[in-house]
Amino acid sequence: MRTLRLGVDVGSTNTDAAVVDRDGTVVARHKAVTSGDLMTGIRQALSAVLAEVDRRAVARLVLGTTQAVNAIVERRMLARVGVLRIGAPATSLVPPFTGWPGDLVDVVGGPVAMVRGGHEYDGGEIAPLDEEAVTAFAAACAGRADAVAVAAVGSATNADHEQRAVDILDRLLPAGTVTAGHRVGGLGLIERENAAILNGALTGVTAGLLRGLGAALREMDLQCDTYLTENDGTLLTADRAARYPVRTIASGPTNSMRGAHHLSGLDDAVVVDVGGSSTDVGVLSGGFPRVSTMPTEIGGVRTNYRLPDLISAALGGGSVVRPASGGGFAVEGGFAVGPESVGAAIGTEALIFGGPVLTLSDVSVAAGRTAFGTVPAPDLPVDAATAAAVVASVDRRLAELTDRLRASRTTLPLVAVGGGAHLVPDELPGIRAVVRPADGAVANAVGAAVAEASGTVHQVYRFDVTSRQACLDEARRLAHEAAVRAGAAPDRVRITRISEVPLAYLPGDSARVVVTAVGPLADALPHDHQGSVGS
């Protein structure tokens, strides 16, 4: 019987894999070095864990990766995107790509058109959609754009014009991916448009990754359903991930947080995930990452996409420790840490493996925080005073990061995960207790393996027309139905988030309601994997 779940998470330093059984117990785990082509490291991690289990019992593989956000930050492997904005002439003052970094526009920027149409905030039509102009835009994109982003004024309330334009462009540009802004963003035309452009830019990256993964699974004769993890820690089918890759941007740290919840059993906690090059700090609320309420910048682009509330720092097990000379963060004794890291080369470059570079892992071993590597602590060329000073400074830095994320004076436990979790001290100010769960080194892969299906509703309601309770009940029902369509077992779906944002600029008692429903996958998946409604 197929009862095993396999999670893989590709980080900048390591590619982790973990196999979890029906009871949620980790039965196999492995860390492989992340390769330049990604697939070599993924193959190594998969081969290692599959050697320990019956591959015929694997029901699904869930992948989390930082490849999408890395592609944006590094300006590589991105598609050229044409942008259609519906709402002229009122929206012409701030054209598409305004405020974008110039080097990113050079890579991504394609044809731009602003046409008549769109809706008021109350859903009424501003002007008829100019379908002839949409058709002309499609002709302009032929051969000049790999993908298209469409954003219409008012589409968060009424997406009719936006969807009609998408249908026209899908028909006239069958080789390209067309992204509707209301599918990937919330309120705010510019931010919604930016999210759609980034999604279009990433379609080739994710499609290539999925092709490589499919080839690897065929080589290994591994027959199972394939998913990617979404920014909220839930599942996306491979097809939907290829269509909406922007939804996977924060899947790496989110996987770690969901894995921390699963391994520790804590619903509410601070999570510190220390990798080879960086540290991510977030907060669990009800077992899921707390969502940021602020607009988010991705690669220098402002969006309103809802991402986990995280703080990241260039602090990891492979971070280079050197004499202070500018850059990094200074510590006592004239030393500085980072931002450089030996990353995936820690096995050859760090002192504990006989290499020439002093890293935080070397300092941690010298200070007695951990023990690994091929060179014993007494043989390391690190004096006790230096080790103590660096470790104390790292402790203070981690205390600052955790304190910045605390929303109240209430003390929470802290779950330390990741391969560099040895850098986290046993006590921190404002922290009730530091928990180090078994298998925490591969919490990211565990989080992917235990991910559930979800459905989210984004809807604007008028409570003066229909009662608030009736509106919320409808949103709950729609979210439940969306989770079931995404593959969740109907009798095990639960509501995990309800958010109401009053909209003072709309008539009556209006509010934007967001409801998320989550549930474990059913044994037999339905054909329709639509995972969200009006998102």
C-alpha cells in the first residue's frame, strides 16, 4: 500500500530529502550538496532515501525550492513578459515597470499596452473592454514576449474584463503563458500587476525544473504524484506550480517552519532556521507561518503578494569569519562575520574539514557548541578567546532577530532547525525555551513531505447588503470547496485563517475577506486541482 510521503527541499547549500510514513514519523533522511544544475543534488538526495524504503510505497513527492526567488535576485533564466493594463486613460500616469530596478527591466521587459476597460471598486464597469486593442497587443507580443501579464482596474472586485482579455490572449498566443493579476495578487493595481509580471517571468524556470524532476523520477522508476509547496506551506500540483510559479517563492523557509511545527508539536513558536549561508526567523501561529501584513519586495519589485513574515540574515554555518575590514557584522576581538559564505563547499573549505577558511561552524566546534568534521576541536587553529567572542556576538545577533519578530511581550518557545542550528544558544532573552527536535536538520524536507492541500478565498463583501455572518459563512464554504478541489479529504478540511480588512473607500460597510481552508490529501485525487477561488 502506498503510504509514504517524500519531501525534497533545495537550499543554497544543501538539498535535503526526508521520507515520512502515515503516522508522520521520519523513516529516512539525507543531506546532499546542492549542485549548480540542481538536479544532480536532487538525484543524490532521492537515491539515498529511496535506498532505505520501498519506493513502491511512495504515494507522493513534494518539492520545495528557492530557485524562483534566486532567479529573480540573480536576474537569470527569466522570461520576457508583455504587459497589458486595462484601465486607460486614467491609469496611464504610472506605466508598467515604474519603480523596477533597471537591470531587471532589461531582462524581463516586453511590449506594453494600456487599453480601455476595467471596473469601479463597487464592481460597476468603467468603460467597455477594448477587445480590438487587446488583439493588437497580442500581435505586438508575437515573437517579442515569452509570457504576458494582464492587470485590470478593479479586478480584485470584478475580474470580468481581465479574464476576457486573458481568454483572447490565450487563444492568439498559444505558446505563451498568460497570467491574470487577480489570480496572483490582492488589492492595488500596481502591486497586482507586478506580481503578475514576476509570475510570467518565472514560468520558464519552473517548467525546466519540473521537466528535470520528471526525468529523474523516470530514471529511478519512482511512480508517484508530484507537487511543489506554496508560500503558505500547502501544496500546489505540478501543473498549477508551472502556471503560477510566483506562489512558490517563499516555499523554502515556509517548509522549514511547517517542519518545525510537525517535529516539535508546537503550534505557536518562534522558528530559527539556520542554513549554510543564511538564517531565517519566523513565527508559527496555529501551526502555520504568520503572514506579513506589509507590502513585499521581491528582487526590488514591490508586490502585495502575501508572504510569510520573515527576517533573514547572512548568518549560517558556512559564513566566513575574518579580520574586520568593512562588510559583514563586527564582533569583539577585531573580527567580522559574513556576508560571504563557503556555502556548498563547506566540506572542503572549512577548517573542520582540513580547509583554509575560518567559518562559523569552525567557531562553533571550537567553542564546544557542536562536534562534526574531520579535524578535532583541540587541533583547530582557533583560540578560545576568539571562539568565545564570535559565539557571544552571534548569540546577540540572534537575540536581536527574534526580538524584532515578537508581536507582544508574551514569551514563546523557539524551535531551532536547519543544518546550522548548533549556532542557536540554549537560552535567549524573551524566549521561554529552545527546542531542538529530532530530525530538525532536515525540517525543510519534512515540512514538504507533510504539506496539505488548501483553498483560499479573496472576496469583497458588503455587510450592509448581506449580514456579516452570512458573508463569512459563504467565504468558509467556498474555501472548503476549493480545498476539496485541490485534493483535500472533504471530512478533514479545517479553516486555518479568516481575515477581514475594512474598505473605507467602498460604499456601505465593505470589507475584503480572506479565508483559507486546509486538509490532508484524500487517497484518490479528483481531476480538478484548482487550489484557490478569486485569488
